[in-house]
Amino acid sequence: MKTVLSYLAAAVALSAIAFLLGAYQTDVYRKLLLWIALAISYNFLFGISGQIAFSHFSFYGIGAYTIVILITQAGLPLPLAVLATVAVCVALALVVAIPATRLEGFYLALATLAFAQLFIVVLNEGGSITGGTGGLASYRLPEILGVRVAGPWYTVVIVVLMLATLAIVGRLDRSWFGRACRAVRDNPEAAAAMGVNVRRTKIIAYTITSALAGVAGMVYAFVDNTVNPHIFGLENAFLLLFMVIVGGSGRMAGAILGAVLLYVMPFVLSPLIGHHHALVFGIFMVLAVLFQPRGLIGLWDRWQRRRRQPPAPRPQIAKGEAVKREGLA
Amino acid sequence: MTAAAPLLQVRGLCKRFGGLHAVSDLDLDVRAGEVLGVIGPNGAGKTTTFNMIAGAFEPTSGDIVFDGESLAGVPTHGFAPRGIVRTFQHNKSFDSLSVCENVMVGMHTRMPASLWQVLAGTPASHRAEREARRRAEELVDFVGLAEFAQAEVSTLSFGQGRLLEIARGLAARPRLMLFDEPAAGLAPGECARLEEIIRGISRQGIAVLLIEHDVRFLMALADRVAVLNFGRKIADGTPEAVQADPAVIEAYLGNVENLAHA
Amino acid sequence: MSDFLELIVSAAASGCVYGLVALAYLLITRPTGIINFGVGEWATVAAFGAYVALSRVELPYALSIALVAALMLAVGWLTERLTVRPLVVRGAPPLAPVLALLGMLVVVRELVSLGFGPDPQPVPPAFGFGRLELGPLAGSYQSFFIIAVAAVVFASAWYFFERTLAGKSFEAVALDRRAAALMGINLSRVTALSFAAGAVVAGLAGLLVAPNVSAHYLMGMPLAIQGFTALVIGGASRVEGALLGGLILAVAEQFTVRYAPVPPGLAMGVPLVLLIVFLLVRPAGLLRPREARA
């Protein structure tokens, strides 16, 4: 009951903000919420399930393109289009998950990298269906029962999406399934010995997180009211990875922190770097890996621990042992 | 021990790796509440046998029957749900989880909440979580790691990590527990505690199969001993009978003294 | 028929470029196990270096290559020193350097974009824009130049790994780091050298391909993917595999564009599809690792 109340409170607070913002700020806020949602689901895939995948943002694109195509070209009414898009996202996620989860580590990274590029190629060559290199525009969110959800009310939709993603991923994380995912990541042999079906666990993790990305994409489609291949390129796939690492891989709070920081950073630094945002992202990424592999959330943790108990005199431990604990989660 | 049918029946087990016959024509029985020790010189095929019984790989031929059901074709993750649980000689723990959470992974096959229930956040799933945590803490306590329950696994010593392996295995409610050289790397004091724990497990009616190099440790603990050499069983009986068996003595290349100090 | 032969030459040249990128990966991955997705960005740096040396300052070609090679040596060494060495020394998990290098990839690309702007810059070919006819084969001077250079590089690499003691030590590190260290092989020197060498080879690829595609800050990633595909096809265990994979990829690519009824844009998908197929079906590549010799 307590958690339901806190979610409700968060929903109200975050939605209230929506009504106080001007047009430009609304756009910034909406995209921030979407990035947070993406970072949360990606963090489960990469940080908790340990699958190095670059396909996440492509599923975002699949969700966006699918709903636009269904509404503008198939002429489906909104509720049906939404259901169909969710179904397509889940189905496609499953179809990709099955071969993808046969691959480990770098091979998986590579295959998903290729998948992401292939998605762009397909979009570019999709003719009138995908709108080619220019993409699709000039559409709007259809009315339901004579009402068009727009303005701050649409922002509320995005708030709900973000909180729902948080709730779903949070529940998975704190359950036997989250433990199973971590077990598979840490030691698949031991996990299998404990009865964990390694393959199936990875497939489920990949499918659920990719489908969540797709649903976020579906909502995104009506934020800019335009979709084109450039938006869903590798740039953003890397950025998502950087957000999760800089914030703290494996921790939801870390993902949120990373998303907020890296999203806000370009606005703050724009007088200095113009639109070379990616430079900052790259630098942050390298700094994080080199100096704070646990992510910024690791700094927070350390500060919390120090607050709770004064540091006890540490026994002399070998240097190697001490630093071994500081690895990436 | 009662004359009940053996819980685990291994018949004619063979494993070939290319031209190498690692295990040939092996028969083993383990009964509930009994400790079967398997020993043999290096290269005798103990580890290969162990891994086949644990489901790590398929035998070339022969049959492993557990509680009347053949285990042929069962994948590795199908063994724990059937009640066959193993430990690893080189402590394979889940480093990103706490000690308690490691044990909870052992309960994976016994968690009553389905994924849908988890997603919906039903009270039943919350209850299952609390129950699992409580039971994990009990098991951590049973093996003597209570003070480390919430600690990071990396802070445990090797011997403590071994205890964690056992607690995690017990969490799966095994009917047959397989110990892979459990005494390896342990100090004498830790060995004594290990012996106590394994006895305790056996007393609960769980069948135990353990392979060990430390012959003294094994002879003191086992109800029956099987001796392997060059992939074949050369002796099978009580510890006293096996120690006096001339074939066993010859396999260890020496006299009884060598055997006792091996 | 002459059309076909010309395609062969052109494909061979492209294949050599892909092979060089694959070799760059190999030089780093074999001894260190680290995958550097940023080899494409190294190629980009070299391409712009060539642009500056040849188009802006207008130095002679041989001198320009030498300068660019020196530049890449420095870049490779610096990359290793700054982003990889601290991690390896700390005993960080193997994923860490890969992630750091991914960050560097983005940094390098943005620096190039900052320095040279978003427009493609011309890089002149080694011997001008003429065509050469060698018997039945015909192609641009640049194509033959690329093939010649690649042949020299691959022959040298093969010789180095197969016949020299230093090369064998690289191999030793690849097989077992700890044993190699115990034998007295200086691990950090091998790592630094492998990065430097990888950078030079990747740079060479960039410099050779730049006349055809122009130096552009986005040229890195497609090249990196093509190189990686070549590596996967040929097999990541042998130097020859890199070249073989590159040639197969280039032939598949160019013959698809020329003869298959597929729009040219979709032809960009050929390396991607090939990569995915190979990863799923035959990740070890076509050439088996060499068996241990007695």
C-alpha cells in the first residue's frame, strides 16, 4: 500500500510540473522523462542481466514508426493501434531475443550493433512506408471519443509511462527473476546448477526490456510529431550506454541519475561546446570508467555509508584485493 | 540403513572424450540418508563421474536413474528441480549479490510466485519474497555465517565461501546433495565444521555423494566408499573393507600408511 | 567480362582496406583480449591527417604517409597509456577497457568534427586519378596501390608473427598472459606496442580509402563495422583470416550492388546481414586457429 501511495504522489508531483511549463520547457521535460524511462529499462538489460546490447534504441524506433504507420497508413483507430504496436514490439523483441541470447559478450554487442545499423538501412530504403531518409511527419495524435490528448495532458501520459516502466522493472529487479538475471550474469554455470534456465532467463529479460523501449517509442512518436532515421541512430544507443555507466550500472537510481545528468549537461554547457554534446558524453564516459566504475551512485553510496558509521580502522589488505572490489557491477 | 531401493542408481556409466575413456562401465548406488564417498588417484575419473551425475554433461552411454526416473537428456538446469544439487570445488558464487541473496538463488526452483504475479506485485509474491528471505537467513545461520548475512561475497574467506556454497545448495531442498571436493583448501578447523555439517545433512535423510582427495576426511565421514581407478570402480564397501582391499592399496601405489596419509 | 574483371580489382582493393581494419582489431585483441571499436575513428584521424598533409600543406606523398604513420603511432600509444593501462594495472574487469575505448571513440569523432567541420574533405590518391591495365585486369592506380600496400603489410605481419621471436611473444601473450609474464615478457610493452601497431594499420586503411570516400568525421563507424565483419568471417585467430574475410566481404558487397536487383542503399545492409549470419552460424570464422606445433 505504501508503494502505491508513493507512486501516486510521484505521479501527481511530476504531472503538476507539466502544467507549469512553457512550450520549450515542456519539450525538454518530456524528453527527459522518456530518456529516464529508456535508461531504466536499458539498465535492467545491460546492468542487471549483463547483456551488452545496442539494439535498445532501435526498439524505441520500432515502436515509434509502428504506431505512426498504423495510424497514418493502416488507418487504425488509436486504441487498436496502441494494442497492435505493443503486440508488434513484444513479438519483434522475442524474435530478436531468441538468436541474440545465443551470443555472449562482444559477439552480442556486435550483432546488436549490426541490427541497429540494419534498422536504419531498412528505414532509409522503406520507400513510402517509412518515408525513406526524410521519415514521416505531418501526423498528429488522433482523437479518442472526440478528445485529443495534448499539451500538459500528454506530458501526464509520459509521466505515467515513466512510472510504469519504473514499477515494472523495479518489481522484476527485487524478485527471484532479478536475482536469477544477476546470477546468470555473474556465473551462468552455478546458476544452471541452481535450476536457473539460463537461456530462458536471458530471453525474457531481453524481450521485456526491448518491448518496454518500444512502448516508450510509441509514446515518443507524438512528442515531436516526426520520426526519421537520424533520430534512432547509433549516436543515441551509445548515449544510453553512457548514461547507465556514468550513473551507475546495475542500479535503478544510477540509471535515473545518469539519464538526468547526461541529458541536462548539454543545456548547461552549450555556451561552451555548442552542439558538440557528444564530446562531453564521451569524456564523462571515459572519466567514469577510469575513476568511478561504480558510477555516480557509487559516490552517493559511499557518502551514505560514511554518514552512518565512522570509518573503522581498516586491516592491511593487499592492494590487488582492495581494488578488485571496485569493478564494474 | 534400511533396505529401501537406492535413490540414485548409476548403471554402466561411460564417458569418452575422443579416444580417452575417462569413465568405463561404472555402477553406483546412493540411498537416502547415506553418505557415499568416491575416491581414487588423480585421473581416476571421479570428477567426470561427478559432473555426469550433476548434469554438467551427458554420459557417452549408461544410465543415471534418480528416484525411478532416468536423467538421460535432462538439461543442467533440470537437475535442481528434481532434487539433485551440487557444490563447486572452486566456490562459484554470485559476486554482485549479498551472502543472503546468494542463498536465495538456491531457492529459484521453489519460488511459488510466477513472473506474472511478480509483475502485478500481488501480496502472494511479496509473501513468497519474505518467506524466501527468512529461510535464507536460517540456512546462513545453520552453516555458521550469520554475521555475514548481508555482507558482500567478496569479503568472505575461501572456507566461508565453501559454507555459502553449502547453504545455497540446501536452499534448493535437495534429496541428493553432491559435494565436489568440499575439504579442498580448508584449514583443519574448517574441515571439522564441514564434517559436522555434512553429517547433519545426512541425518535429515538427504542422500550425499562426495568426491574427495583427502582420504582421511572421507573415510571418517562416509558410510560407504567407492574407489575408482582409470575410470573403473575397483572397490565398493565400508571404509574399513575398502582400506584393507589389496586392489585399492595397489592403486594408491603403496601400503596402508600411504593410504592413510594420502 | 572486362566489366567483371574490373569489379574484381575494385573489390580486391576494398577487401584489402577491410582486411587492414580487421588486422588492426586483431593486433590489439590477440595479445590483450580488448576489443577496440574505435579503430574506425583511428582511420578517420589518419584520413584527416592525410588531408592536411596532402591537400593543405601539399607535402610529397611518401613524406605524408610517414608523418601520418608517426601520428598514428602516437595516437595509439597515447590511447593505451591514458585509457587502457590504468585499468589493466588496477585489475579491472575485461569489459572496462572496452567501455573506456567506446567513450574515446566518441571523443575522437567529436574532436575531428570540431576541428574540421561536418563537410567531407578531399584526399588526393597516391598516383593521381589514372587507370592502369595489368594484363586482363584493369583498375584505378589507387586500387592497385591499395592492393600493393596491403600485400606488404600482411606479408610483414605474417612474417612477424610466424618467424620472429618478438612475434612469438605476442602470440604467447595471446595464449596465456600469466605464463608469458612469468617467462619475462613485458606485458605492458606488448600492450602498448599492439595499440600503436593497431593504430598505424587502421590509419593506413583510412589513408588508403580516403581518396574514394573523402575524409569525413562520420566515416569511422561503417569502416569499423566492415572491418569487424571481415574479422568474424575470416576468423579472429589468424592474420590471413583478416585478409580473407575482407576480400569475401568486399566481393559479396560489390557483386550484390552490381548484379543483384537490389537498390544501392540496401547494399549497405550486406555487411550487416553477413555479420549477423556469421555470428549466429559460424562465429569462429572460416579459418581455424593454428594447431599447436610440437
